[in-house]
Amino acid sequence: MAKGDDIEERLVEFAISIIDMTDKLPNTRAGNHLAGQLLRSGTSPAANYAEARGAESQKDFIHKLRICAKELNESRVWLNIIGRAKLGPRDDVVNVYRECDELCRIINSSVKTAKSKL
């Protein structure tokens, strides 16, 4: 499996974990709001990464990777809020947050590498 395939697979698994987590949030105004925000920001990186892999140029590739990174950063904030507000199962929040943080680092590193090739 190519490195890009591994990253895309991790992003898909991350999206699935986000779906599972949002289903566990309380059916309250705050829970529903955070679930919606996290669902959008946490599932889009996989699709954005797939688009980046099909980019038409190096600049387009970098642009799409940056979108992926922004969505992951947003997800990290929502996960932090959910964890600190004790709205989700602690172990789930911690594990998903760690994976999000790792994915942020990987994508940001990929952006730096791609920029060095311009």
C-alpha cells in the first residue's frame, strides 16, 4: 500500500470514529450543535485528501492539503470542547483527539514537503 493510501485510510477511519462519537453525544442543544460541527469538520478531511491526491498541479495539491489541515485543526478544537465539557465518553474523546493531532502533524508535514518541491 502506498504512503498516500495509508494516510487516506487513516483519514477514513478517523471520519468513522467521528461519526461514532457524534452519535454518543447527548441530545441537547449543546450536544447537537457540537455534533453537527464536529461531523462536518471531522469527515471532510478524507474527501479533501482524496481531492489533493488528484490535484492538477503542485500548487493545487498544497491548497487542498491546507484545507484538509484546517478541517483537522477545527476538529481538534471541537474535540477539546467536548472533552472539557464532559459531553462524550472520556476514553473515546482522548483517543480520537490523539489521532486528530497525529493526522494534523502528518498533513502539515506533507504541506511543508510539497512546498519545498515548488
